[in-house]
Amino acid sequence: MKEIFGNLIGGAWRRSGDAIVNVNPSDTSDIVGRYAVAAEGDVREAVNVAQEAARAWFAAAPQVRAERLDAIGAEIVGRDGELARQLAREEGKTLREAHAEVTKSAQLFKFFSGEAVRMSGERVSSVRPGIDVDVERRPLGVVGLITPWNFPMSIPAWKAAPALAYGNAVILKPAELTNASAWSLADIANRHLPPGVFQLIMGDRRVGQSLVSNSALNGVSFTGSVLTGQAIAQTAHPAARLQLEMGGKNPLIVMEDADLMKAVDGAVKGAFYSTGQRCTASSRLIVHKSVRAHFVERLVARIQALRVGHALDETSDIGPLASEAQLARVQGYLEIGTREGARIACGGELIEAPTKGFFMRPALFVDTNSRQRINQEEIFGPVASIIEVADIDEAIAVANDTDFGLCAGLFTNSLSYVGKFRRQIAAGMAMINVPTVGTDYHVPFGGTRASSYGPRELGFAAREFYTTTVTFYTQT
Ligand code: NAD
């Protein structure tokens, strides 16, 4: 297969000499596709085209925007099987998880299709007599979307759908590892939108840099690592509005009165599904000392029963790591943890599978403490640690003892523990008797401290980022 999938500029596919080869992490002999690398000139042209396209798109009736977004959602639903397969092939999450991601992407377009007609302003009394004050919502204009590889379709969708609903034009720069899902999304969007309203430019960090530093960009919405988020904050044009969604080191507290089976199940789903490659993964399991031994015993049994295999094999619970670099990074943390004095209770071994891929057994560290690197730095793989605590106060103190603050969980049946947790936890999202992974599309998503910067994503919160206001004073 020699075809190169192009960048989408002004409604047309643009080929280029350079290409990124997209390899299946479950089977490195399987090439998913070859994707064009955007040149500097392509990026500049996309931004120029988007400025004009954004004006016309906002001038179109909200009903038009609603119908187009609904049609994008419908096409995604209609092609669920094909899109989920492609996603599982390029990212390595299982087919079941890929289906869920594609479904969510469609739901996002359907939800925000309704938001296009609900984009309301506000009428306020003036403090002066005889004057009317109206606050009207306007789109930002042209927004650059920079996305990571771990949710290659739903993160582009959760940024693009609200941006488009509120009348912006978007330029998507997806992660270089997972261009296929982004390309398919752009292809679908382009069929239902006027040219230039949704554009796609692919390539590595240099393409991202030239996009975010373009002075005509009105906003940048980024999801990825903390280091990249910091780099974008430095290079983005000062006039552009910024939204940065970054890493997590999410705690899951298990108290002595918790339903232990539910807590173990929550830990397995939260820490290891999607191969642990989720910003909301529960990588720190903070367990009350009186149930620690029981919890670990049951968790180890569940981990050992997990089937790790090819993402397209319907019997796999967990797929491979997304790339060789990811596998090496995660293996490096197993060494770091061991050197720090933690003990691996199970897992961590590389797996020989029928196809050559980046397979690793999920690993659990025990005998760890909160200050170790494995409990402070985002590993972003199928690795979790047990941290033993004596009571709820210590549990919450440990939960809050990192630079991050994305999502925190608690398993308990005690109302008073829930009360303390709700009052004291430092996180943007908190789960009680539910895993830390799995969020809804119609409510705010985001974190505190090093995890997030700028307005929240999703639901009604998305309006704060993708729109600005004009305040009209009228004397009649
Ligand atoms: P990454 O930061 O390496 O890359 C993300 C994107 O930024 C890619 O498209 C990349 O090409 C681009 N990029 C890199 N350097 C850039 C620069 N200087 N200027 C502009 N663009 C640049 O992240 P990743 O490895 O793709 O994804 C994993 C990370 O994403 C993890 O840290 C994870 O926690 C985070 N993540 C966060 C959330 C969230 O909502 N908080 C969700 C998913 C993933």
C-alpha cells in the first residue's frame, strides 16, 4: 500500500513528499496507512483559509450548524464497525473499547448539534436609567486543536464539536502516532461542512509549533503531556486563548468499609483497561491497612486473569502499549520503582504473542510510599501502586500529595468519609464508588494544578472556552 493520505486544507486533500507510517502496535507487520506531513506553508494556508471560513460559518443560521453536526454524528454511528476497527488497529485498545470511543465521538457531535441552537446571550438591567444592556455570545474565530494518541477520535471530537457548534473554524493537528482516526474524522466532517471549516494538518511537534505560534489563531485547545503543555504556553501567540489538558496521577482510595469486590473491579478497570494509557487512570491505589492484604490478594488474582493480546482479538481484555517508546518508558518505571525499594507483586513481563507487538503483563507495585517517583510521575501504562494508609485523613492527604489533580476516586459506604472526601479532595473530577475512568460528555471535564489550565472542556463548560462576549449598551 503506497497511497499517502493527505492533509485537508480548504476542503481539498493535499499530498506531500514526506509521510508518517502508521504501524499497528498489536502486529508491527501491519501498516495501517501512510499520512502526509504538513509543510510550514500548508499550516499558514490553513490558518488563512480558516479565517474566511469561520466568518461564513458563524453567519450561517444556527439551524444549519445544528444539522451539519448532527449529520457528522450520524455518519460516525453508521460507520462504527469500520472506524472502531481502524482505531483498535492504530492505537492498540481493544475492539470493545474502540467501539465505545467511536460511539462517544458520535454522541459528542449529536449533543453539541443541539448546543448550536442554544447559544444564548443575556439581557441585564443597566445601572443607569434608560439604557438596555445585552451580552451576546460570539465565536472565538479560528481555533487550533492539538491532540494526543490515546483517544485518537474522541478527543478531536470533544474539541471540534463544541468549537463548530458555537461557530468557530478548527484546524486539527493530531498526534503523529494515530493519524488514521483523525483523518477519518476530518473526511467525515469535510463531507458535511463548508470547505475550510474543519481542516487537518498532520506531522510531529514542529507542525504543532508552527500552528500554535501563528498570530492569526484565536485559540488553542491542547490535550497531552505536561511538558508539551508548558511548551505550548510559551510558544502560543499571546493573543490566543489557551486551554491545556495535561497529565494525571489519579488516586483511588479504598476504605475499610468498602464493598471490596466492587473496589477491586474499579481498580482493575481504572488502572489497567486501555492498557493504563488514560489521563484518568487510577495509578495510585490508596488502601486502608485493615483491608490491604485482602484487597491485594484479590486484585492480583484479577490482574493475573486478564488476557493481554491483539486488540482485534475479541477475547483480549487489554491490548498492547501504543508504541515501542511507550513500552520502553513503562518498563523503565518498573526499574525505577524496584530501585526505590518497591516490590512488584505481579506482572511487568513482556509477552511473546503470535504477532510481534508491544505486549506487557499489567503490573502491581506493593510496599510503596507516596514520595517515590512511581507515585509522583505519570507512568501512562498498565502499572499501579498500593499505598497503605491508617485512616481517611491520611488517605486524603496522600491522594492530594502530587502536582496533579485530574480525577480522584473513593470506595466506601461511609457518609462521613464521603463528606470529608468531597470537601478536601484536590481534583477537578471525583468519583465515589465508581472507577476514575469513564466520564460523561455533557458535564465539565478537567483538573486542577498541573493537570489543567484554562476553562474546562465538554458540556456547558465548553462554551466558556469557544466563545467570547460582546456587551451592547443601547439607549432608546
Ligand atoms: P504529547 O504531549 O507528547 O503530544 C500531544 C500532542 O502535542 C501531539 O499532537 C504532539 O505532536 C503535539 N506537540 C508536541 N510538542 C508540541 C509543541 N511544542 N507544540 C505544539 N504541539 C506539540 O502527548 P501524548 O504522548 O500524545 O499523549 C499522552 C499525554 O496526554 C499524557 O500525559 C496524558 O496524561 C495526556 N492526556 C491528557 C488528557 C486530559 O484530558 N487531561 C487526556 C488524554 C491524554
